[in-house]
Amino acid sequence: MTIAHHDIEKQVAAAVAAQPDRDSGPRTKVIIAVQTPELGRNLSEEMGQDPNVAGTVVHGTLNAVLDAKGMELDRIDIIAFEVGEDVAADLAALKRVEDMLTGPQFIAVSTRPLAADIRNAMLDLGVQDMLVVTLKAPESRVGADLRKAPEHTETANPEPIADPSLGEDDMPAALTAQDTPGAEMLAKGHGDVTVMLRARGGAGASTLAVNLAAAIARDAKPGTTALVDLDIQNGAIALMLDLPDSDQATRFVRGDAVPDAAFLDKAMVRHASGVDVLTAPDVFAPLSAISPQDMVTLMTALKTRYDNIVIDMPQTVVDWMDPVLANAARVLVVSDMSLPSVRRTRRLIDLIAEEHMTLPIKVVMNFEKKPLVTTEAQKEAAQLIGRPLIHWIPTDARAAKRAIDLGTPLIGNAKRSGPARAIVALKKTLFASTGKG
């Protein structure tokens, strides 16, 4: 995480141009635009704890960031901006990028509670989340001068300003594993990880996982895409692909196998779709059979071997979920329009955001065609969830049953079906800005 201390355009250009180290895996590119220096330091400290984030804090308005020379929105993952006194200007800035098909997620940050009409207006314009941050003095800093708050003079129309208390030499260029809290959960490797969570049992997360992996593999080199069923009690991927349950996974959950590269040699099965699959164990195992450290080892092996990994998680929240999320490039929460699913979707998002605030979270509404005109019920669902509902997968029970009977993904045997076309479109949207998949 770096703090802007030169002009805003240089900082934005540097943030856009930053390239991840292939060995360290893809990093989430974040720009934070603040007008309150103390807020900038607080957010920098928070996000600087995550080595998966390549972040830059600039002092200025959202408009100033969007207007900066060299800004390429499709190369930035997240723009977090402080809601200023001129709320209308922030809304106008959001309106400018509302119709972009690909681009960053926007997170609104405020040091005060926002009125309901402002919150609703920002949600309508595509803001993914809104955070109210209580300013606090940092517990520790790199360099003694970081404890001093800079003077800040309010102006009617402030220009992006530098933070005089912070210099590039005061912040580490990259946080190393031993310096970063929670870094023990980070796996080595370059692989791009997509995690599937479900709002309820039967939401269709496994079906989406199978077909998303197949869609990725179709455009990738053989042996570079993995599909992993970590729903070790109720995993259904083996059934969907006409594969056996995994005896190697059974050895893993029993503690008889270390989930390293040698384990993958035996456990991964190449499906006709081109996806290497790790199916669930062939015995019923307690979810506690896997430890967080086991999961770090498995994630390292997967990320080292594969370019793209799709992971299907259990519905239950478990302690080894944290290492999976720590190594994820994105999370897809598969839900539907029922009220219990909508409420649980919001709870899942809040739970993830507590520890992984920069992790992109996408909501996929299953069993419904994307509406041409948003209904009141859909607007209320989006408001409850706290983010716009963009991704929809229609239902086609006949095509889904045939796919299971044949042991093939929908996108292979029912390419023209509504679900298959929607999943292929979802894949293109998810990976449009990464160049992967």
C-alpha cells in the first residue's frame, strides 16, 4: 500500500501500470481517494495488511481520480472514495461510469453515517458497498513521523493534495509474509482462484462451478484449469461429471495424505471437458477434518500448478474457509430471489468483508432470467443485499437433467440453452479485465 505524496496523476498512472509478480499471484489493484488525511492513513493501514492488494491512496475527490491522466478504469479492480461535503459531485462522478460493462467496483467510505436517500442513490449508481469508518489513531507506524497528523486547510474546491507526513521511503515496497498479519494463510503460486459460496442448499452453486470451470478450460491450455469440490460432506461435482468420489480426498481428510504436489498427481482426474477435477471424499467426514494449515498447503499446490482454480465450498462456515478466501481473486455468492436466500447472501457478504474487505464479491441470482425491467421485488432484494444484481442464470430443468445423465457440463451438451449462454457470458465478464480465463 502506498500513499500519494506527489500529484494525483502520477499516482493514478502508477496504480494502473502496476504489474503483479507471476510467482505471487494476481493482486487486487485498489485506488483510495480521500479528502481527510487521517482517513487515508487509517485505510492504508487496514489494506496494507493484505499482500494480495496493490493499493494507492490519493488525496482528492472521486472526480479528480476519474479525470486523472492515464486512468484506465478497466485495469483497476476497486476504487474506494470518501464521500465529501459535495455529495452531488460524487453522484455525478458515479453517473459518468454507471453504464460501463467492465470496470472497477466502487466502495463509498464516510466518517459519518449517510442519509438513506444518499445511500440508495449510490446503490442505484452501482456502488458495491458503503463503509462508515470511525477514525482512530494507529497503534503502530513505520517511521516516527507517521504518528503526526498533517495540517489540512479546507478550501471551497480543494485540489488533490499530498500527505506531507508520509513518504515513499516510510512505507515498505511490499509486505513480506513475516511482516503481515494473517500472511501465514497466503499460498505461493500464480493461480487465479474463484470461490463459490451458496446462500442455501440447492442454490445451484455446484452446477455453476462445473460449468464455469468448463467455460474457462475451453479457452485455456490443457491441464491449466482445476475444479475442486471442498464440500466434503455433500459434494455433488462427482455425480455431475460422472466421476467417482475421491479415495485420495478421503486419505486427505483422514490425515493420511499431505495435500501437496504429489497428492495432486494422484488425486486430480482429467475430465473430457479439459478440467482437472478433485472430487469430494468417498466417506462422510466431519468438516473439522481439515485444518487451516492443511488448506494453505493445498492452495499452494493448486496455485503453483494451475492458472485457474474454481473451488466449490460447503454451505457451513468453517475455520479453514479463511485461507481459501485469503487466496481468492473473487467470490461468487450463488443465491435466488427467496427472502431467506437474500438475507443469508447479505450475511455472507458482511462476514467476508469483515476480514477480506478488498476481495471482490459478485452475487449471482440463479433460476431467473435477467430482467429487462427491474421489478420492485428485485429492487428490494438489491437493497437488502447492498449491491446491484447484475448476474442472472435462467433455469432449464430439462437441459440440466440431461447434462447430469450424460456426465457433461451444460455448456458442452446444451450450448444454446439459457443457462449455458448466461454462464459463458458470466465467465467473459469475470475475466474481461484480468486477461485470464
